Amino acid sequence: MDTIRLTRRFTFEAAHALAHYDGLCRHIHGHSYKLEITVMGSPIKTPGHPKDGMVLDFGDLKQLVQTHVLEQLDHALVLRYESPAPLLAVLQDHKLLLLPYQPTCENLLLYIKDCLQPHLPPTVHLHSLRLWETENAFGEWHAADNF
């Protein structure tokens, strides 16, 4: 069986703040994120099948990521759900994603993994994620590191 890895890059804009952090990131600020998603599997080998020769159609991957990841994150303010009530009240009419943990690059990778993984076809596996928070800094998640 031949295993192939496919990677697609996505971009989105989001803001966050790190509660109780001792640096500048404790303030609400935004990033132009770049997200690289790598999946792996074997190409379909069924002559006449519309996806013959593909592990996963790049268009299908784009739609999965759009629906299950980007619709929640793009142009959202991501905060810990324990943020001060007066702040949350002011933000109630805005696109707000409240998480049960600190919205760091590392935790956003885990959030993305959890949002995407259940929706991949059974023959396709999530291999890795890379989330660029800035031009010079990124975090990575690899399935092989988590067995």
C-alpha cells in the first residue's frame, strides 16, 4: 500500500488575549494566522471512480476545513470562557469564541485537531497541523507524537 501525504494551507484572521499572562499578549490583539493541514492515506484505485488516484480531493479538504474550523475562528475574538463578565457583556454582539483553556497557539492547534479529525473520511488520517501565529513563529501537532 502506498501512503501519500497531502498538505493544504489556509489563512484566517483572529484576535485573542491571554488571561493572567505576564507579557503584552494579555491585551486583546490580532494575528494573520496561516494554517497548514497535512493528511495521509492511500490513493483510491478504482477505475471510473470520480476520485480515482486521489487520497482526498483538495476541494473536499478545503470544504471540511472551512465548515469545521474556519467558520468558527475566522474574524473571531478567542478568549478563555472565564473572562471577566463585564468584558463578555460588551462583546456579546461580536463574533466571540470562548474556550475552556487559554487561547494560545498550542491550544488552538488542539482545538483545530478536535474540530477537524472526526470529519475526515475513514480512509484519511490527520498527519500534522502547523499554525503560524506570526511570520516567524509557529506551533506544530503531529499524530505520530501522540500515540
